[in-house]
Amino acid sequence: MTKVLLADDDVELVGMLKEYLEREGFVITTAHDGEQAAKEALTGEHEIAVLDVMMPRMNGIDALRRIRAESRIPVLMLTARGDDVDRIIGLELGADDYVPKPCTPRELLARLRAILRRTQIGVNIEHDRQTLVVGSLQIWPGQRRAEWNNKLLDLTSTEFSLLELLAKNAGQTVSKSDLSEQGLGRPLTRFDRNIDVHLSSIRQKISAFSDGRTVIQTVYRQGYMLTRE
């Protein structure tokens, strides 16, 4: 039974989503303000958190910032439709994905399942022994751990999935469409900057250990490529 934290100050919406997700087999804990949401997310009792951006006492962005200071729990943000600023800030702070409001319960369920598929991969002994090495980058897919020059990269679940995909195709261009479908678990949509923001974050985290070298290249109008050193 997957435990989900659902945080939104719209009590009616939360009630509807809770009822729908519980029918799909999820166990739902609700919160109606940012402070309560951050506190609940840090209990370690939930597999994923859904945070609305606009909440009283503490907004969703600040709640996410507090959560990321202590936890890597996957976070799905609910943002106002067309509000690119909140989406980009959320992704930069470590949100795994976002859903624009108003959204249907089915759409929210699809995004939740896509994130959970990336974070709850069954680990068997043989798979856990495999190591993916590209120059100074080492990735352990079964453990969902990545290091650069033996230094741990503090990646969100989405960032790990994208970096792993680039590493498996090192030296080749991976299209944004493939990154979205295989890395995020959903088709790329028009004007979607999700991939760009996640890749920017990965670059910054790697550059801290790589003397500022750019190891993930942007291939104009095509996608991204992890270079072989």
C-alpha cells in the first residue's frame, strides 16, 4: 500500500482526490497548509508528497525548500496553469514533476505512478551488482546512486533517471522527447521546460566536482548528450 501525502488548502478538491486515489489502492494523508505539509513529509512515513504551491502559513515552494533540506522524498507540485515561474522554481529546488491546476484525478494518478515507477524499482542481486561507468561518472542503477570522482551526487529521483539515461547513451544525442518519455514517464508537451531545468540542475551538481567542465552538452534543436571523457 503506497502512502501518499496530499497537501492543498482546497478542502473540497483534497477530498475528491483522496477518495479517487484510495479507490486506486493508495493510503492518503492530507494537509491543508505548508507548515503541516513539510512536517508530515519529513516523518518518513510517505513514499511521495503532492504539494500545492499556494497554501497558507507556508507556501508550497517554501515547504519544498524545507523538505529538500532534510529529505529526498519524491515531490509532485500542483501549480496554477500557465504559471511558469512557480514551476521552474519548484523544479530547481528539487521537485520531481508538476501538474498544472485544474487537473483531473486521472492525470494526477498518472503522474504519481510515473514517479513511483522510477523510485520503486525492484532490486535483485544481479542488477544491484551492475555498475555503469562513463569517465569519472559511476552509477549503480539498483541502488539509484551516482558518484563523480567518488563523490556522491545528491540527485532527486527524476535527476537520477535522466542522468542514467544519458549515461547509457554516452557520446550520443538523446532527444528531449526520449528523455521525457523514458526519464519522466510521460510524453513531451509543447513549451515544456521540465527537461531543461532538470538537466541544468544535474550540470550544476556535477560541475561542483568536475572543475566546472560541461559534461552534458546541449545539441541544438535535438537534445542532450553526456560526453565521454
